[in-house]
Amino acid sequence: MTDPTSRLHEHIPALRRYARALVGEAALADDLVQDCLERAVSRAHQWRQTGSLRGWLFTIMHNINANQRRSAARAPAWDPIERAENTVGQNGQQIDRIALQEAVAALALLTAEQRQVLLLVALEGLRYEEVAQVLGVPIGTVMSRLSRARDRMRELGRSGPGRALWRVK
Amino acid sequence: MTNTPPGGGAPPTSPPIDDDMLNAYVDGRLDAPSRARVAQWLEANPEEAARIADWQETGEALRAAFDPVAAEPVPAALAMAAAGSPRPHRSWLRQAAAAVALLALGGGAGFGAAELLRTAPPQEHVALDAVHLAGNAAVAHRVFAVEVRHPVEVGAEQQAHLVQWLSRRLGTKLVAPRLEAQGYRLVGGRLLSAGEGPAAQLMYENREGKRITAFVANGVADGQTAFQFRQQGDVATFYWVDNGTGYALSGELSREALLEISRIVYSQLQP
């Protein structure tokens, strides 16, 4: 049986990207990634060869994040605008920085469930079946959350923290 | 097909165009005929088309905002966690992110992932001994030798600065061995940790891109040892301790090839 830990490092960039978008703050996000990697190493024997390593890692991260959110003390306080400025800070060259900040701010106003689904699909490119496995919900739930998340982002893009819909070009 | 409401008006053999289908359209999950059918339907339904355009722009904005995170160099603490090095203290990550020092090898850990799975977690605050030094060296080799974009912190083009910096942090005069005759040129180095103190890693590369790393740390408990050998997976390590300074040379080389280079490194380090 291949030891999955030998390939963990390949997935760190995507795990960091997802965690950053999910929890907002860089230090908290990397903490989450580190917890995830440590748990993956310690539970490597539980990984089923048939499943994708990426999906397994996102599942671990989801479970850790869900547990942390349950303990209120650890729940990150989302300040959408501040988070957005920190996140998008230096990354605006040809893209409109303000527009991206507004998109990130709107993301913070989704429910956690909507945010997870939207990010796993639109940012990480997981298939719907994979998202259902990661989150432990039926695929129908994934699809309805996805539509609601996208429509909510659309509303927020027109009226919410963003004054106009973000344009990336 | 004009102004058809969602789900209506489609040929009986085709599934209705509903939100599931529109999501799949946005996410590129439809086959060509279905994609064409949705595109045609959107042309006839401008309100839905505007909605779908916004959905697409949301995705583009999120990717533009967060893709740069995936392009950042991987923090050393995370690379070490993936390689199976546990952290003894929770507060490390923030320090590690801020500081240059890599703290993930503290606590006397430093075995490969496979070993960690078989053994109990190491105790905290174990003094650095030669075996742990070799373990740390092998893990650090495995983590950074594969790194394409950021294999070192300071490149060989700044060799004087590199050696001076690492010497100051180690509190011992570091010498970068010359291995050109063996076909290896210095790539550069980085500051890491071993036990509870600093350690230096120097990386060398040959023309085929094969890399070997030298790992140096001070304050090794067994003050003096002979050459010793350790194999962790693909990574071979020769290590020795001289006056409390530990040296380890790691690479995915045969024992014989690595021994030859280790002897040369050893001879160059003698005054």
C-alpha cells in the first residue's frame, strides 16, 4: 500500500488556498492546514487507495474546521472588509483590487455551508460528488446550497458590501 | 425557443434546464451537446443569462483573489508537517511564519513519516543527539530537495553573506564545502532548527539536478562520534559529531557514493 504521506506536500498549496478563503485570516488558515496535515499523517492508514488523496484531505480539513467552529471560543470573528483588505492586499495588478475585495467581503457574508460549497466547487474545482463526500451531505444538498450561494453572491455584488458587481477584467 | 421559462419547452428527450444544469454549465461539467443546448437557451432568456454571467464572474473573482495564496512558497512549518514532523508547541505556526527559523523539528522529533506511524510521539525536550541529528537532516532533505521554486533562502551567488549569516546563527564558524570536483555546485542554504537550537542546511546540485544537502547543528550531546550511516526510505545520510558540532550529509545516493562525498566534506572541515 502506497504511503499517502509521501504525496501530501503536493496538496499544500490548494489546502492553503481553500483554508484562506474559508476562514479569512492567514495565520488561522495555516493553523488549520497544519492541523489537517498532522491528522493526515497520523491517520495515513485510514486512507482508502480508491479515493482521491485531495478529497480525503479536504474531508479532514472540513471536520477539523467544523469542530473548531462548534467551540465558540475558536470561531473566527469575520470582519468582512478588513479580511478582504488583508487577503487581496498586494495581489491587484491588472485586476481590479477594489472589486476583488468586495467579492471577498461578500464571501464572508454567506452562511458557512454556502461558503464551503461555493469554494470547493468554484475555487478548488471539486466535482459535485466529491463535495458531497467531503461535507458528508447528499448531492442534492450540495446543488441547492451552490445555487443559493451563487445567487447570494450576486445579490451582495449588487447591493452588499460591494457597491457594484465585481469585474475582474 | 424564445422566452422559455426554466425547465419548460425542452424536447421531451432532454432533461429540463434547471439550476442543477446551469451550475454544471458554469462549472464546465456538461458534455458538448448539453452545453450547446444551455447556451442556446440562455440566448433566448436574457434574465437567466445575466444571472449566469454573474455566477461566472463570482468564480473568476474568487480565483483571482485566492489563487495567489496557492502560488506562495509553502511555509516551512507546513512542509515539515506534511513530511511527518510533529510540532511540540501549538504556538509555533505564527512564530514560524514570522521568523526565518524553522521550528518544526524541535522536541527531538525528526523521523520520517513512516517511522512516526509506528512509534509513539517523541517526548518533548530531548537533547539533540547524533541519531536525532541524522533524522532531522533526512527529513529536511526530503522536504527541501524537491522544492523547485524556493529550494534555499539565500543563494550561492551570495555565498559570503550566506556563510556569515549561518555562522552567526549557529555560533560556530561554518564552512561551505567545495564539491565541484564531485560534480556538485552549491545552490545555497537555509536556517532550520534541530533539537532546541538552530541548524543550517546547505544544498548542492549536480548537472542532472540531483541534490544533496549538508546539515549542521551545534550542541550535539555526544560530543564526538565516528562516521555513521542511516537510511530513511530513499534518503541516505552519513553523519558524525566533531567537538559538539554535528554534521550530516543526505542524498538519494548509494551508500558508497555518499560515503565518498562525506569523506571529502569531512576532510575540508578539518583545520
